[in-house]
Amino acid sequence: QRGVFLTTDGGATWQRVLGDDEWVGATDLAIDPRDPDRLYAATWQRHRNVAAYMGGGPGTALHRSVDGGRTWKKLTRGLPESRMGKIGLAISPQDPDVVYATIELANRTGSMYRSEDGGETFARLPLNSRHVDDHALWINPQDSRHLIVGNDGGIAISRDRGATWRYVRNLPLSQFYHIAVDNDHPYNVYGGLQDNGS
């Protein structure tokens, strides 16, 4: 039972308003700080088992609700026309009409997208020299132009709402995709690193 669920009785009962039983779930939900009836949701059509992985499909999309999640509109303008993968969302606390979406695409072509009109129209932000595979976005609560994005390669900083980025290259960071221990006493810890060429 995947998707976005809504309760109107304090959690006693729930109704699914986005998603389905088999393939389409939700990866993120963001609430407009000015108006709790305005919501943004990212759905993700995926399936994984031992033999196969499907990380995107026609059920992957961005949606907006203006009635507290009872009904949803699929947003498409300015977003990729190809099949999208996992999506993350963030809303600017100073100007909630500014919405960011980091979108995974095939062949490592994903990027971050920004809307300045409440999710109606999106534009792709340039990558410059920064790494892809974004996982976290911080928006400075005092200055919405100041962004820090965390990704598989570390962090990148923007001072102009993502028009340009400075990739921070001097942080000794690595992303482990798997760790294990052996039977020595004391034991040794081993890690497999992602996206560093080893």
C-alpha cells in the first residue's frame, strides 16, 4: 500500500489520495508554510527485486494540491519529458512560491529544477562543476538566494538561487554504500565507497 495518505480525524482513519498498491509510492511531501492547504508531493513508480530494478515510470511525477491533499494536479511545465526517477522537494521559507525539485533521470542526467510560481512552471538549474545525485537541500532561512546541496560527491554552495554553484572540493567525504565486519579480534570494518572510482 504505497502513496500519500490523508487523515481528517486526527489519525483514526486514513485515505490514500496518491499512489497505488503495486508500483507507485511517494518519496517526498512539502507543505507551504503560509497555507497548510497547499501541498506538493513527489510520486515514484519503482520496483526492485533480486533480478531487476525499475527506478522510474509514468507514475513518477510532481503534484500540487490546494485543498489540503484531497485533490491533486500533476505538474509538467518545464519538467523532463523522459521518465523520471526519484524526486526530492524543498520550499523556500522566505518565498514559498519558490519550489525546488531534485530529479533523478536516466544515464546520470538528473538535475535540480526550480519553480518561482508555486510549482506551475519549472526550469532546470545548471550543474556547473557540482556533482549529481542530490540528497539534501538547505535553504538559508534569512536569505533564499543562499543554498547548500548535499550529494554523493559532497556539498555545493550557491548564492544566487542555484544559477551558479561552488563545489567544495577540500572536504574529506565519502559515501559508503555497504559496510561489513570480519571475525578478527578486535574486528576490522570494511567499506565500499560509491562514486569515487574505487
